[in-house]
Amino acid sequence: MASCNGPAKNPAGVVERCHGIKLPASARNLQHKTSGGWGFLDRGALSLFETDQKDVQSFVAQLSIKSRKPPARSGSGDPRQNGWNVWPERSATFVPGNTVFGGLRTTWQGAATPIEMFSCSSSKGDWLHVEIWSVEDHALVKIYTDWN
């Protein structure tokens, strides 16, 4: 998980290395948090960013999707909330509700509506969780990589 840390001057590079994904060119307002370390059995990394709606499909196309699910509840939600949040509780992946992953900032305007979540294989960890949210005229993408 050493690749999940890096200089603050290149947060996009840190997110890409940590999760093994390529960010869209329109990715902005990146946030990134990690927990654990090489001495811990359970480690994880969480990232959240905004992107243009037109870039979501190509971003999702790079994922190795095992399952995809719509939200369990309709209406808006809070992407900063971790745990099962608005997603089905029997999903294969999720963002743990550990306090270390709390404190994500609201960088967008308006209500956030959950669109779809993906449970994926990970090239960097044991599994990858991705959530797509809609806000005004663009999207939020929340990514969690887990190491057990």
C-alpha cells in the first residue's frame, strides 16, 4: 500500500497508483484517505472526486466488474457517508464505516443522487468498490480498495 501515499502536488497520480485505475481528464476536487499500513492485517484506501458526466462511461469501462447494483433507496443521499449508506446491504463490496475514512468534504453544489455501485476485481488490492453519483450537471465517483 506504499503506492497509496505520495506528494500532495500530484493527488491524481496517488489515486491512480493506489487503486490501479486511470482517472478521467476531467477529474477534479480529489480527496484521498488511507487506513492501516504494512503492519496491519486490514488496510484500505478511499478516494472521491468529481468528473464530467460524459467521462463516466469510459471510466467504468476500465473496471473489472463482478457485479453492479442500483441504490437500495431512491432519492438523494450523502456520498460522504460510508458503510452501506444507500447501497444494498448484501453487496459484495462496500466502504467501511471506520472513522479514519470520515471527514470527506462537500466540494459540489446541490443534492447528490446515487446512480450505481460496482463490486470489482482489483489489480492493487483484494477488491475494488466503485460508486457513481449524479450532482447537478456532473458526477461524483467514490472508490475504495481493500487489502485483507
